[in-house]
Amino acid sequence: MKRMKQFMILFFVICIIAGCGVNNQGRDNNQNFGVQNVRNNDNNNQTRMQVADEAQNKIKDLDEVRRANVIVANRNAYVAVVLDDQPKGELRREVENKISDQVKSTDPNIENVFVSSNPDFVDRMTDYGDKLQGGRPVQGLFEEFMETVGRVFPNAR
């Protein structure tokens, strides 16, 4: 009986060692069956932000618009506009659609365009644009930017 118990323990230890050896056989320890570190990839994708100068220029060419700021983050464009004829930040659907069409015409990868003429949002977007153009690191700026657009566009998630 004692021998049988020793044999079972030895057999169990050999199986564990053999199983671990087969699991790593022929592969570099840094490989995981083609699975990439998703966390790092997400962070890289999340922090892609840029000022869309071409889109800004096309929007400024519209008769209704005095000034525009456009920041693209991932596949979304966030537009802050100052309108000529509506000082209280009111934005008609017709103007919003024109702006969206102009933005999408400059970059076919943009899926969503969010437009606001809220004066506070316009000020923040101007500040973000200046910081991006000035070469400020995007990581901290991106988080602040996403909080801002989350408040202005709560349905954009």
C-alpha cells in the first residue's frame, strides 16, 4: 500500500512536469498564441488625437460659421463652432449636418461627428487645439479631453 501511494505521487509529479514542458515547447515565452497585449494597444489607440486643419478650413468656408475648431480622436470628430447669426450657442440641425458633411469629406475614416456651439466648449476646444499644436504630450490631455466631450455629448459613448 505504501508503495502504491509513492507510485501515485511520483506519477502525479511527472504528469505536472511533463504538462508544463509541453505547454512551452517550441515557443518563446513571450508569445501567447498570437494574443497581443490588448491593454497597450488600447492605450495607443485611445491617445490618438489631432487637430483637423483641413476640416476646420472647410467649416469656416460655410456662410453660417465664423470660427471652428476640430479635434479628431480615434474615429470621432469633435467640432466647436462660433456661428455668425446665433450668439446664444443655438445650432440648427441643418447647419450641424452641413458641418458634419464637411468634416467627413476630409477624412473617410471618421465615423461620427459631434458639433457644439456652446461657448464654454468652444473655449476648451481652442485650448486643446493650441496644446496639441504646441506639442504637449497627449496622454494626460486625452483623458481631460474625453471628460469634457463626455459632458457636452453624453450620448456619444
